[in-house]
Amino acid sequence: MMRKMSSISAGVLAIFILFSTLFGCAGLCPSSLKDPLPSWKDGEKKRGIIGFVEAVTDPSKASHLPPGERIAVFDNDGTLMCEEPLSVPEAFIFHSVVGLLEKHPEMGNRRPFKALREKDSHAIEKLSERELGELTLAPFVGVTQDTYIREAGAFLRESRHPRFKVPYTATAYRPMVELLDYLLSRGFTVYIVSGGLTGLIRAFSQEMYGIPAENVIGTTAMLRYGKHEGKSVLVRAPSFVMPINDGEGKAVNIWLRIGKRPVIAVGNSDGDLPMLEFTADRNGPHLLLLVHHDDEKREYCYDRGAEKVLEEARKRDWNIVSIKEDFVRVFPFQEK
Amino acid sequence: MMRKMSSISAGVLAIFILFSTLFGCAGLCPSSLKDPLPSWKDGEKKRGIIGFVEAVTDPSKASHLPPGERIAVFDNDGTLMCEEPLSVPEAFIFHSVVGLLEKHPEMGNRRPFKALREKDSHAIEKLSERELGELTLAPFVGVTQDTYIREAGAFLRESRHPRFKVPYTATAYRPMVELLDYLLSRGFTVYIVSGGLTGLIRAFSQEMYGIPAENVIGTTAMLRYGKHEGKSVLVRAPSFVMPINDGEGKAVNIWLRIGKRPVIAVGNSDGDLPMLEFTADRNGPHLLLLVHHDDEKREYCYDRGAEKVLEEARKRDWNIVSIKEDFVRVFPFQEK
């Protein structure tokens, strides 16, 4: 037996030596030696993130969290990907309503469709929440969920971002995709928590972020169960599943879906404030990041819709991530 | 380099030999040699389950499914654990309403509480769905979710099953817990899809089944986001999140939550029929199991509330699992 043990030891040692030679330190030396966030500038923000993740995943530390508690929640639009001039869910709604009005031009004579047909941004801004909901759902009411997913997929393949001339799915922030990869590699379960429609986000979340459909929490069209040619189908209804996944609804839906308070929350607008608060108020370690759009050259510059959360972040000392200062590179298609 | 490679090969071979010596065949020989379902009687049902799981998890087979598609859904009451004379969610509601009426005896004079106060089973059966909803939610309206979870935990610790004199959490069917373990070990993601209240089932799902809170899909009380002493809290509202998780609502909620059709569905009553159909109608391999309560001696004997699903199962040749015939042992506390 001893002879066998020593031949194993020799073999294992040889494997370790070979791997070290072939692949450098990866996996054998402390993980801090390999930079998990190369698109983040070295500085307080990056060190803070890595320090936090190491602290909660190191079993020798009091701050260690078991994998089941390592829950991270990310807003999508403006947090993981560009949301200007339209977010991808908004662009898909616009595209679908235009298609609907081509088929049914008579609908374009009445609110809320009139505002969109006339591209009257003033009138669009004045639409009530109920009217925005009607616009959002109308193109696919009575349509099966399978058809919706097919149409969403076609839109994602064929549409282009108006400024960057790339598919919307190429407008994810490279530093944020690195952060997702880093968290997944350290045993976190990551959820996308978006005001956008769940079905659309699921159509790209796996490929774009490595996040499976079941970890997408969005605003959701109610579905009705029915039969088509003897087979069960789900058909989209003209209403939303409540609560709408924005503002306080994000905190509520996180609990309904996960049953735990997150440890990490990342957002960029006032609609993310309750989700950030809900994470900050957990008992135990937590990390809050707020993406600040301050880079007109590489992305966009705006505080609109983020006034309250910026104020709260400054007051409570949450991490405000400056796209201009903290990101070496914003999009994969851009030079540094 | 060649020398290094051959020393690795020798080492790896030695490790394999040693493991074979120490642990028998585990992990190296076909897994079918170790019985994953010892509490199931050898026969068609058991062989069918194991054959199916092997077929969809064997990468060399055309029927192989990647782990992301290996979704299994299980009803809880009467499928994973005893539901007679009351299911555990029903028992908790009964317990909570009794507590409420002790504090507020004046409520006991009006419907639907009167029926419960007077233990009038005839009047209870006549309650409308809305009244049953009111009974279900009333004890915890305005209460924080943290308090609800604490009360649910206390009930689970202190209450006993009236016939078996064990905690409700000891009334899980041993063969079904083995099936859960087997599926989890083969890369399945398992969801509990129950008409019972999500918060209560989450209070025991991890310990009893190894299923984490986020994989429990139940009927859910609506929550309101609020602040208590400056901290964010979730407070229970007097309404349900729609759809109620029963019947067609189960199929809808499975899609809302997971975004995929399941591969395996297991139920026991008419409320599970749409979930079983929804699984049967997926493109590709699927396994349907219907637990049949036909063992008065070791458990209970009833078809009430399962008439339609039994008929459909016979017609479509789904697997009807007989507690009497297919289970070697039902509960861990019973002799064989």
C-alpha cells in the first residue's frame, strides 16, 4: 500500500509541476495573482470588489459565506449593457408596436399608439403607466410564448444599435461581464433583475452573460394555459404578473423568487434603489455597486432617473462606479 | 516533456487502481451496479425510472440532455410527503387561524372563520375559493416575512402528525427522497411545485429534501416593501401573487420561473394534471410519474381529487406508482 501511495504522490506532483509549467499559476497559486477584472482600472473600486469576494469565499475567514448564500443581483439596462438612446427591451417594444401598426393601421389613431406612430416624444413621455403597459403588451397579446421567443430572437439578430452599429447584444459592458464571470467562478448564483420583459432578456442572457433563463427575474406578461392542436401551450395575456419588476417590486420579486436577501447588488437608476437597500439591510457582509454614466465619449453621460439613488449612495457610502474613471475599456468593439 | 507525460500516466493509473481497491466500483464502473433506489421494489416502474435517467445523462446516447435542460418538477403534498388527514400547509393554516381566533374571538362569529371555529367540516367544504384565500392569509396579514418564517419554523418543530405521532417533516416518502437524491446526483435541477404556501415549504425543503429555497415554487402571499426602524422589510398583504399555484397555474408558474419545459414531472392529484401534460408535450424525452394512494395499512387509500389525472395517466400510458406495490418502505419510521 505504501508503495502505491508514494507512486500516487509522485504522479500528482508531476501533474502539478506540468500544469504550473504549461499554464502559469492558474488554479494553484492564490487567485489574486491572476487578475479577474482586467478591464477595471486598478484602484479603490476594483480592490474593494476583489477584497470583498475573497473575504466571503475564503473558508478560513469569519466573513465566509456558504455557496447557498452567495446571491448576487444585477439590473440589466444601464448596468450590464447600454440603455441609450433606447434599452434593448424598449427597442424591441418600439419595433413590435411599429409592426403591429403596419398590420392594423387603424390602431394608430388612438392613444397610446398615436404617440408612437407620430414619434411624438413629448406625448410618449406623458403616457400613463397603464398606457405604457398597453403599448408593451399589445403586439403579442394572444400569441404563444414560443412565437414570442422566436420573434425576440429574430429582433436580436437583425437589429443594430443606432450609434455603435453593432447588435444590441454586443453592447454589454466588458468590465461587467468580467465581474459576472468572476462571481460565477467563485460560487455565486447571479440573477438578472430587470424592469424589461423576462422573455426578451432570457433570449440573450445565457449567451451574453452565462446566466440561464431561470435566473432572469423581469417584468412578465401573464400567461394563460391552453391547447393548440392537442398540445399544451402558453398564450400571452393583456396584463402583467404583479408586482411589476421595478423599484420596490424588484425587492419583492427577489424575495418571492429566491427567498434570501442578496449579498451583492448592482444597479444604475432610482428603480434599483429598493433592491440596493434590501441588500444593504441584510445581516452580514454585503457589497453595493452603482454604475454612474459619466463618459460621453465612450458611452453616454446622464444622471436623469438616477438622482435619488446617487444621493443615497453618497450618503450611505455605497460604491459609485464611474464608467469614465473605473473602466479601462467599456465595450469589446472599442479601443481602450 | 515525454518523460513528464509518462510519469503522469503512471500516476493517474495508480490513482485509479487505488480508488478501485478502496471504494469498489463507485464512479468507475456503470452506476447501475449501485442501487440508487433501494426503497423501490424491483420491477417495471423502478427499471423505467433508472433507464430514463441513464438514457438522458449518458453523453454517448442520442437522448442525452445537457444539465441545463435536466429540469424535474415535483408536487409536494401527497407526492413527496403525506397529505392526510391534512397536508402540512393545511395544518399550518388551521393552527394559525385557531391562534388568530384566540386573540380575536369576535372574528369567529363571521364567515369563513365561523366554520373553522365550529370545526364544521360540511361548512368548510362549502367555502368559496375567495373565502379559503381569506382563511389562508388572514393570520399573517401585515406581518413581516421574517416573523412568518419564524412562526412556520416553530410549527414544524412542535406539531405532530395525528396518526403517525411524528413531526410532519418526518412524513416524507422515503422512496421519493431517494428519487430526489438520485436526480440531484445526476445533474438534475429539481423544483418543488406546490399549491401550498411558498414560505412554509421553504422552511423545510432544504433539510428534508435538499432543495434550496429558490427552487420552491408555491402559492405566494403578495408582499409589500416597507421600512421598520429604518431597515427594509417585506410585509404580507391580504392577497395572493397570481396565478395561484394549482392546476393550470402550475404550468404557468413553471414557465414564469424556469423558462423551460420540465423533463420529469411527478404529481398525485388533478391539480397536477396541467403540469404533467406540459411536461409530456415537450419535444424530446420526458418521464411522468403519478403517485397512487392505495395503501391503507402503511399510508392512506384514496382516489378523491385524482379521478381525472388517473384517467389521463391510464389513457396516455404515464407511470402510475402504486404505494402498495412499488414501495418497499413508505416512511423511515416504519418497518418494511
